[in-house]
Amino acid sequence: MDRFIVVLITASSSAESARLSKALVKERLAACVNIVPGLRSVYRWKGRIESSAERLLIAKTRRSKLPQLIRRVRQLHSYSVPEIIALPMLAGHADYLRWIAASLVPEK
């Protein structure tokens, strides 16, 4: 069975996070994307310490969808190097996992 993953993606604004989330769900690259506002990221970029307000997107999908998801996020994202990190789902509620699987299959 194809493994499920959680993908973490940061976005610069409410509009960008909504655009990314809707595209990933509409295109069946993610079953669900949670948008967590109020994130502050501190990072090194081009030799400087930066701090930015961001939103965290938490996408649930299959491991096999990750290459397509990464391509699509890179096409739509405002950052030249967007954060896209995949973590394995070790276990979960069986009904929820079935719902994820069904949500990623195109309707006939």
C-alpha cells in the first residue's frame, strides 16, 4: 500500500496560502490542507538573519503524489526556494486514511 505523508509548506500571505491550498486539493495532490496563521520564521538567507510572518500549510497526501505536489507548489509559490518538507504518517484513524485515499482519486 502506498504510504501517506504530511507535507509542511510555508507561505508568505493569506492569499498565497489560500491559492496554494485550493490548487493542491482541486488537483487532487492533497486530500486536505490546513492553514495555520500567525507563524514567525527566523532563518538565514543570502548571508543575513531574516524574520518573516508566514502561514504554515499542512497537507495530507500519498508519498507517490509528492513529486507532482512539489512541482505545483514551485510553480505557484512566490519564494524562489519554498519550504516543502514531507513527513511520514506512521499510523492514523483507519476511516480518515481511507478518506484521504478516496479524496486523491479522480472522480469518474
